[in-house]
Amino acid sequence: MGDVVKETLFTKDMEEMKANMGVRKAFYPDGQYPAASWVQINRLFMPDSLVEVEVMAYLGEKDKN
């Protein structure tokens, strides 16, 4: 997760997400959070899901040697 540069979170309950910030912190133990957008919506693709997270990572250039 140290390579993540952007996180987009979709949730059906923003207050529940804010109350459970500790779960997110576990994924970024060094305290370096990526840019993030959190959006509350009324439904997700999977009806029983409460949250969907999309991340983008930058892996850098491959070693050319």
C-alpha cells in the first residue's frame, strides 16, 4: 500500500466510515495517506456491500539494467 497515490472510496454510510477510520489507518501504518476522495452513494454494484475502494498506485520506472 506504500505505492498508492490516489484512493477513491464509495460508501452507503459516510458516518460509519468516519467512525471506523482505524481500519483505514491499518493499511497506511506510516501515516502517509494518499490523495483521497470519499463519496456517499445510495447503492453499490453488490447490494450487500457497504463500501467499495478503488486505489491507484505508482510503481516507478522499471530498472533498466
